[in-house]
Amino acid sequence: MENRCKFWLPKKNRFCANAPLNNSLFCGNHTPRKNDQWIPCPIDPSHSVLQENLEGHLKRCPLLKQVQSLSTQPFYQKGINAGKEDEQEEQETLIPTSGSFDNVTSEMKRNAVYNLNIPEFFELIRKMESVHAQICKDIKDSFKIPEACGMWMKREVDRKLPFQEKHVTQQASILGNLEEFGVLENSVGKEHCEFGELAQSSNVFPAVVEFGAGRGYLTQMLADCYGIRRVFLVERKSYKLKADRSLRQKESLILERLRIDIEDLNLNAVQPLQGLPYIAIGKHLCGTATDLTLRCCLANQRNVERCGGNCYLRGLAIATCCHHLCQWKHYINKKYLTRLGITKEEFHAMTWFTSWAVDADHGSDLSDVSDFKLHPESIEKEECTGDANRVESIARNMKAIDRAKLGFMCKQIIDMGRLMWVKEHGLETQLVKYVPSTISPENHLLVARNVIHF
């Protein structure tokens, strides 16, 4: 009992049960770390390793075998969907071409905003208001609970499957909007849940590719309610308690997991998907994951012949979220924002503002920003207290509702740029609020269909 790590675990009200390292009071997990000794693992940056142990760690890192195996797959192409810092730049662009391609952290974004002087800060907000009024005119409320999802809403499913009402409601509305938009066919009362005219005309069901699938319960609902037959779950992490076991029990369904980062996925090279139409779905694709997914599905769409061997996109529904994690390099429609006068630095400031949308009290729906108008003159008089550069004070003391509505405004601008990019690739597209913000403040859904293939 005495030969234990001396790290106290307050939640368990005891010391760590692991054995300490030699000549230390602590185990390997709780040995005090010095910042200058620990570096991110080159194979998996989610964990760190002592610099002096790096060479040995690289030979036995748990992700080593997975990376080696993945690199042999035909659908693995490093950075294929990453985008480029200067992919849209033209002579008239306002964006500087110099600078690091590394991710800009939230701290860096915040500091850049706080380093603005007061007139620059208010001018930035005025620009966001102007751009929003110009492009975000048609974002409708579209909270849909389709008849086909009744079995889930009534909890008439396997009791072993996890059920959280807010998540089930969001999943049902995503599928309801796909049905409303004509991508899914309501299969209630139809034998084997066939897709009506689609099944008769093409004799093939659309496959479903869920991006950022996590445990896969959005696909689980889709399989239960709409009778899909082929599923690809794209997720870079490994999860316990997945929907896979339940999905594999469906005799008519073929399931395949692709454990890969969306950034590196060449979807046209996934052999079982060759020649098939597919529907792309994703619930809460954080930050850049939405941009990576759109590029993965559509970057080569114009070159895919209707009768060719490659897969083609029939429709998509992507619930965006975590806009504060968006990066200029990965963003799908830099050209569009540039034409609106938004610079790279202003884009990063805008992404930082989006975090204010989810920080607010969502007892009432705050996502309607049509009446938002910041009054900088009154704020400046109340909060500046004579200081010539108190942007941080002004930002912190803004009314919570104003902060939240500015955050929602910036989220909508980012997502409208994505919608315009999808439209440029020939799809019929809508951006809707698929649940009230009282259910989830991350309530934007990008839904589209390829009218050529219907």
C-alpha cells in the first residue's frame, strides 16, 4: 500500500494506485513535467513525450502500426483535402501571402483582437454587420421531425442503444431536412424501405458516408428509419460503445469503418464505393472538419462523369459547429470572403467571436440576429473609462445578448461562404437552423442535393 504514486486524486479521495517510477514519488502519468522537456509526439500530437525518450518512443508509439497500415491504403493521400493558404489569391486580394501555415490558436486570435485600437474594433464589428446584412438573408428555421423517425422519437428501439433526447431530436431533424429537400425518401409503408423512383430508375441504393462519425448513432437512426444498405463511417479516433455492433446485425446492411483523418481521405479511391451514388452526412463537424468534408466530396465532382467508375455525391447534410476552430488555410471559400472585403486577420477575429454564441444562456432562442445592432458610442462612453485602448474591457463588458448575437452573426457568415462554394459546384443548397438554439446553439445545417443525378 505504501508503494504507490503520491499524486492525490480528489474525485476518488485517494492517492493514485500506480507504482511510482524509480527515484520518484510519482508514476509515469503524474511525474511533474517541465515544459522544456516535453514535446508533442510526431506520430500522434495528442500526447507528449520526453525529448530524451523520443527516439525510443517513436518505435513503440501505439499509433505507429495504424499509421504504417494506413499509408498502404489506396484511399490515403496525405493532405489531399487540406486546402492551401493561397489557393484563391488573385492580384486584387487584400490578404498577405507571407506568414506561417500553422494553425492560429484561439489565444492568438483573442490577442489579435485585443491589440486593436477602439476605432478599429468598432469598424470590424460594423463590417461584420454589413456583410451579414448583405449575404445572410435567407436562413430559415427548419426543425423537422419526420414520420420515418417515429420509432426513435417514441423510444421503440433496442433499449441497449443509448438514448439522449436532445441528440435524438437533432439526428431526427437532420434526416427530416434531408427528406424535406428530396434526398431521402420516406419509407414508411414501403417494402424494404426502398427509395421509390430512385430504386426503380437506377436499381441501386445510395450509400451513406458519415464524416466525423464518432460512435455512429446518426447512421444508426438512418439505417433504422430509412433502410440504407451500405454505410461508410469516417472517423480518425477509436471509440468504445459504437453503433457498429447493432448495425452489423442488420443482414441487409454492409458496414465499413475508415479510420482516417478527413484531410487525408481520397473518397474516389475507396474501392467498395466505386460506381455508387452516396449521401454525405455529419453531425457537428467541428471547425475545419466541415471544410475538409466539403472538399473531400466536391473538389473533384466536376470531373466525375455520370456513368464513370467513380462515386458521385447525390446529396449531403452537414451540421456545422465549433466555428472558433476554423482556419484560413482550410476554409473552403476564401475567394468569396476576400471579395466581400474580409481579410485573413478579420476572418480569424470573426472565428473568435463565434465562441460568444455558445457562451450565452440559451434559455431563449438567441440565434435570430435580424434585429442586432451594436451601438459603439454608448458602449465606448460606459466602458472605456478614459483609456485610449481598452478593447478587452469593452469586449468583456458587452451585454451577454449582444455578444451572443454577434457570435451567431459571424457563424452565419462563415457558413454562408460554404453554401456559396457548394452552389458553385452545381448543387441545390440551403442553410437552415435545424433545431432551436434552446436545444443546441450549434444549430446550422448545410443541406444540398445534386439535381443532375435525380
